[in-house]
Amino acid sequence: MKAFTAKLVDLTQKNAEEIALHWAKDVKTNAKTFSYHHEPEEKIISQAREFYNNFQMMFFDESPYEQAKVLFDRYAEERYQEGMPLHEALYALILMRRHMWLYAEFQSLFNSEVQHRQAMESLSRTILMFDYIMYAVAKKFWKLMRLEAPSK
């Protein structure tokens, strides 16, 4: 599985710009990410580019949750400061995951039965990473909201 996973993560990192472009088009038109519809394209592309470029660090880290927290506390804080609703910030991450897999599938990364099994194992690991990411982002939003609450 390690070799296949490395192949998937490497493909994502090498093609971060192209995947980010597809993601940006999606979030700018998706009904669930309305806050992105009027954002400058380069601004949102850079979010996905940064994610795809840093995903490898988190994926292979011995403490992936801690790495996710470091990487995605900033994502959460930036989206919070922009006034983005939590559900849209989280759905944007879901779309990042989807576009990563769609790109790999489009590139025929898994074209044999063995590769399909490896893809499923890799998908399980990817989902775990995204679970950590979602938790870290939601936790950071909660902390930011609590800090702001007394001043309102």
C-alpha cells in the first residue's frame, strides 16, 4: 500500500496547480460554497494549491493529527476572518478531497484489480486524514467564536 499511496500523493503534489484550478471552478459555482462565488479566482486557487502541496507532509507524518492541526488551524483562522460560514469552509475541503481523487481516477492511476484494492486502502487513509482536517478546522472555528463572543 505504501508504494501506491506514495504514487497517489506524489501525483497530487506534482499536479497541484491543475487540480486546484478544477477545484476553484467547482467552488465558484457550487451551491454549497456560495461564499466562494465572488472571491477572486487566484485567491481561492492558492488555498487549494497550498493544501495539495502540503498534503504529503501530513499524509506521511507519524502524528498526522498534529500535522493537520498545524496546517489547518491557519486555514480555519483565515476562513473565519473572511466571515465564511463553517459549513462552507468544510464543504470546500470535501471538494478538495473529491478533486484529488477525481484527478487520480482520470489519470487511470488504478487500472487493475490489485490497484483497485490498493486504491481502497489508500482511500481509507485519505479519509482518515480528512477526518483529522475537519476536526481541526471545526475546533479552531469554535475557539475563534468563543473568543469573539464576549465582545458582542
